Amino acid sequence: MKTAFIVFSLIVFALLTNGLYQALVAAPTEATMGDVQRIFYYHVPSAWTAFLCFIANFVASIIYLAKRNQKLDAFAFASAEVGVVFCTVVLLTGPIWARPVWGIWWTWDARLTSTLVLWLIYVSYLVLRRYATGGQTATIAAALAVFGFIDVVFVYMAIRWFRTQHPQPVVGGGQGSGLHPAMLHALLMNFLAFAMYAGLLLWLRYKLERTSHLVEEAHAARAIAGDAR
Amino acid sequence: MNKTQYLYAAYVVTWVVHIAYLGYLARKAARVRREVEDLKR
Amino acid sequence: MLFFALLVVVIFSFSFEPTSEEAQRISGGLMWVAFLFAAVVALNQTWARELRNQVLDAYRVSPAPGWSLFLAKTIGNFLFVMVLECLMAPLFVVFYNLRSVGPESMLALSAVLGTWALVVNGTFFAAMSLRTRAREIMLPLLLFPISIPALLAMVSATTATLTGDSSPTLALEFLAVYDLVFTIVCLLLFDTVLHAE
């Protein structure tokens, strides 16, 4: 197990380094925006990775509600946390990119705003996790996860229809559409790198959560056994 | 702040977030390890 | 509760002093934020009363299905919040000198659909918050993000009707779908939350 972990970490590190190289050096400079456009190679893959994590959280939560398997709960918690980390990156890199390019920090563009609400929903999930008491935290959290995920669809539509009234600058000019092949390559390499990194983090976080669970159970078992030593 | 500085700011911010999270994981891991040691005794 | 509602309206009126034209455009948003705060204060109490006399435990062992309890609570809360809104809305009209360009029936419809959206999720999250520390803050913390799409729609519908700039139909249909979907989700999941102990 340990060796697998170390090997995986090294692979992830190599992928991330390669990704960095692709983004900063190998990819051609964009015509209109210049070098600042390279933020795209971190911003977009982080968004995709965050979405993957949240989808994983949704699936794990639903199956948990059906099967009540503690491992699923640990995985749900882990995926929400890692998803929030990547979502934070998206929300920070977005404005940093927007400022020099459009002169504004924020715009109520459907995608950026949906990401903000997504972040809010999953942060509220993490807060619930932290502040819930009693043995059924997992169940309540899973219920919230279902709500949150279903809501995401509504969020995107609502912002498109009821907020985006003025012409908005489109973030990224459409991923993959009419993108120079070298740029697409840099984008995908970074996506692969970040997705693998997210996998690594998930693994770590999941193991941590499981160990925490087992420690709690051991404490409880001891208390019940009355410490007969 | 010229345009390229924004580029580096974005990349730096990304890694700051990730390193902060790794730090949080490390602290949590240390705490759990201590609890496991306590249990073993 | 009633006095709180009045206070909210007055505070908003003091904070925002728009011209009459601006007022038509922003009052929809202001009203709904005021309703949201009033609803949260009301919702926070909704399950607390049951806890006090172990009534909640009685519900759990009763043969009545969980969803019927939930529905009853939600309808009760809905009626209560609607009453609050009926009191707050005229105050807004007075303070901001509002006139509706579009039909008032649309305003009533958006009030009904919007309130249901807030109350159905609010009642559910209030039940979820029972088993958390910092219960009072947990409810709005959970409710607000999830309600954002509904909020956008209700404000859009209200503003569209007040200003007559556009048709509120899309927003109302959106709200109706939101209400339907989340009511079903709440009904399906309530048993799980009720028995979580």
C-alpha cells in the first residue's frame, strides 16, 4: 500500500510539473490576451476537477442513503472537501484573470456565478459536517448533498435566464472549440495532472476519515466494555 | 501591476491553496496518529 | 414576529432611498430579502417547539408516515409566512410608492410560489439543523445557497410585473418546477432525517 502510494505521488508530481511546463512554456501565446491567458490552463482544469469531485460526492451520498456503508460516507466527505479546494482555486484564479483582461474583478457571467453558488453549497455541506452532533451526521449530510447537487442544475439555468441580461464577456472563449491544438494539449495535460492530484488527495483524505471513524468506534467499544482490564 | 504579474499571481495563489490544504491534512493526520497511539496503550 | 417584520421593512426603507423609478426596479429584490429574513426567524422556531415536550419522539413512533408530518409542518409554516408577507407588502408599497404595471395576480402568484420554495426547503433544513450545534445559524447557512435559484426567479418575476419591462412567465414556470422538484425531494428524504438519532 505504502509503495503504491509513493509511486502514485511521484507520477502525480511528474504530471503536475509537466502541466506547468505545458502551460507556461510549450503552449503558444494567445493573440489577443497575451501571456495572461495562460491562467486558463489552471482555471479550467480546476473547474472540471471540482465538478468531478462533486459528482463523486453526489453518487456516494445517494448510495450511502441506500446502503448505509460507512466507507461511502468517508468517501463523500473526502470528495466534498477536495472539491471545495479546487473550487476555491477556480474562484480565485477567475477574478485574477478577469481583472487585467476586462478591467473588472467580477462579472455575473453564468459560469462564474454558478461556480460561486456551487462553492457556497458545498461549503455549507462541510459546515454541517463540522457542526453536526450525534451518530447520524452521515445521513443528514448525505441528504444535504442530494439537495445541493440537484440545485446545481437550477442554479445554472436561473443565472442564465434571470441574471445575464447584459452582454457578458465569455470566459475562455469556449473550451476546446476552435482551440489551437497545442493549447488544447496543454489544457488536457493540466486536466489530467489535476484530476490525478485530486485522486491522490481523495485517497489521503478518505484514509484519514476512515481511520478517524475506526478510532471513534474503538473508543465507543471500550466505553461499552467498561474498560475491563 | 502589469499583465504577466497577474499570471504569476494566479499560479502562486493556486499552489498556496493546495499547500495550505496539504498542511491541513498533515495536521489532521498527526492528530489521528496520536489518537491511534493512545488507543494502543 | 409581526413587529420584527415591520422593523425589517423600515430598516430597508431607511437604508435604500431610491428615486421612484429605481424603486420600481429594486423593490422586488428588497421585498424578497426582507421576506427571506422574516421566514428564517419563523422557521427557526418550527421544530424547537416539538423538541421541548418530546413531541418529536411521539411523532417518530406514531404510525403516520414521515412525509405527512413534514407536509403538515410546511403548510403551517407557509400560511404563517404568507400572513407576514401580506402585512409587509403593503408597507413596502407605502414606503416606496409602488405601483404595479403588470397584473397584481402575477404578484400574488410569485408570492405564493416563492414563499413555498423558501418554506419547503426551510422546514426541511430546520429539521436537519436540530442535531447540530449553533442551530440558529445553521438553518440560514444551509437554506440560502440552495435557495439562490428560487430567489433569482422570484425577484425576477416580481420586478418584471412591477416594472412591466418583461413577462414574468418564464420565472414563474421556473419557480413552479423548482417547487415541484424540491417538494418531492423533501417528501422522499424526510423520513431519513426524522429518524436520524
